[in-house]
Amino acid sequence: MRKIKIFDTTLRDGEQAPDYKMSKEGKIVIAKKLDEMRVDVIEAGFAGSNIKDSETIKDIAKNVKNTIVVSLSRCKESEIDVAYEAVKDAVKPGIHVFIATSDIHIKDKLHSTREEVIEIVRRCVSYAKGKCEYIEFSLEDATRTDKDYACKVIDTAIEAGANVINIPDTVGFITPIEFTEFLTYIKGHSRINEVEMSVLCHNDLGLATSNTMTAIRCGANQVECTVNGIGERAGNTALEQVVAVLKTRGDLFQAYTDIDTKKIKDISDTVIEVTGNPVQKNYPVVGLNAFRHEAGIHQDGIIKNPETYEIMNPVDYGVDVDGIVLGIHSGKSAFIRKIISMGYNPEHYDIYEVVRLSKSFFEENDSITDEEFSEILSNAQKKVLVKA
Ligand code: KIV
């Protein structure tokens, strides 16, 4: 079994999404919780982007006890200086340097050339390495980069001292089949095997988690993700999804993470509170309905053996929920369970009448209180036959 490192960028890429601003205090709370749940790397922000970010990173660096704390930085010496100043008090500081490598970004955004970018990478990665031992280098828009050129950039960054090479799918464009081809090619044609290989996948086509799992199959030993999948546009790979896949299907991937999964629901709730943005009800692992069942056939299965319809145990993810929800689709088993949970004997009631009355109640209502259900029960009591 291989360990997969979790690099969390909730506080950087996550916050870059419109309407996801986080307070300094909120970020520190999240960082401490990420540390406690044993994330391997926390990207605390982008120090060069604004003063508030650099001040917040400094405070996070002082508060995190075990995890590597990095700041993002463009390939500019002055920005690398600011990034290092922000993280230098961390127990384990790091700098995450990046530059775009696809032709469209080099030409239309950077107004540069492939050759110039190689020289910038050489200069800036070695400059960062002169300040800090732990350097991650990212090829922005890697998945739209010519693969032979990507290999040259990777080798340059490794020669200059990068410990980790990150291959981001910046625009969420690649598919798992193509990602396999791309990663296999660079593994065979560059020195990437000498360092850690990381991936960061965006979710524009809804493929972020699939692409990340594909990368793990291709040998990535670090994955970048955010709590609740927040991030630019459609977001990033969700931390809770990757961790859950590896916990549930570790046999297939022959890999695991160090994450304390019981803390996942709590950190998800914290990110919801700090950003003011909920996750949808049907969201994997932490969504309200992830472990709730209203349909009669499913409820019957769950009551007999939860594994009939649940591939994960909610308790493993810190989720505390009554999975059986009464509604118009519910059946006999769920109503009997409800009667017992209220302290009554189901044999005293005509269960078919309970189901009939409840279903007609749910035609007009979404949920039912104990008082309302008691009323139904009193109308469905079995008649006691008195012998003459
Ligand atoms: O999506 C991306 O490419 C990034 C880089 C800055 C690492 O966030």
C-alpha cells in the first residue's frame, strides 16, 4: 500500500472563488483543523496577492503544529521573498512556485516564449530553493501543454531544486483516458520519478475526482484538493471524495491517506460556516442526504443490513444522522421502526392503515412530527375483540 499525500488548498484556490471570502480568524480555525486531521500540506494563501493574505499566512504558520505550510508564488523573485517571509515561522515551511507552460498561456497571457519560460523556471526555482528547503513547482495549464515541452520544464525545475512537481489540470479540460496518456508519457520521458508527483484537478467537466484517482493509478503520490471541492469556477477535487475513495476502494488503488476521516464532517461544516456557502444535499460524503433514505425498498434493506445500500459507514466520516427518513415513498419497515422508536408496540396497530394514512399525510407535507405521527397511530389502532 502506498501513502498518498493530501495537499489542501481550501485557503488559497478555495478562497479564490467569487463569494468565498474567508476571515483571518476563520482561516486559522480551518488551518488548525486541517493540521489535526493530518493533512500533509496546507496551502495557506498567496502571500504576494495582497497584504491580508500574507498576514494571515504568517498567523497560520505560527499556529500549525505538524503540517507543511506553503504559500503560492508566481515566478518572480520579489514575490518569492514575500512568500518566504509569510511561511518562514512555520514548523515546516514551503514555497509553491508556478508558471504557465501551455502555448496559449505563454503567448497570450505571459507574452513570452517557451525558451524564456524555461529560463524563468531555472532562475526562480533555484532562487526559492536558496531560501527554503521545501519547494513545489507547478506547470500551470499543464494538461494543455505540449508533452515534450512539459518534460523539459519538469527537468529544469528538478535540476533547480524542486522537491515536488505538480501537474495541474488548470481549466478542467482533460479526461481520465488522456490524463493516463499524458502522465505515462512524462513519467517515461522526464526525471519526475526522482521527486514527488502531484496533481491538481479542476472540476469544469465534473471529472476532477476521476482525474485525480486516475493520476493516483499512474503513480502520483500527492493530490491537491479542497474541503467541499470549493475553488475557481466549478471548483477543485474534493478532499472528502478522494479520501473516501481511498478508504472504500484502497484495495483497487493499493493506496491510503493519513487523514483522520472522523473529522471530515466537522471540517466540511466549518468551511460552510466560514465561507457562508452550503453544499448541496446530494453531495458525496458530507451532503445532508449522503446517508439518508426515504424509499421503502432501500429503507427495508438498510434496516436489515446497512451494507445493502451504504458502501460507507457514516460514523467513519463523523456523520451523525438518522438514515431512515419517513416520507411518501417510505414503506412498512420504516413505519414499524418509527413506532418502536417512539416506545409503542407495532402489534397494536394495523400497519397497512398506518402506511395508508401516512402516505396521504405526505401528499400535503414534507415531514412529520412525533405528535402528527401519534395522531395517525391513534387512528390506526387495532380493534380489541372482546369475547361474549
Ligand atoms: O489551477 C492551477 O493551475 C493552479 C496553479 C496556480 C497551481 O491553481
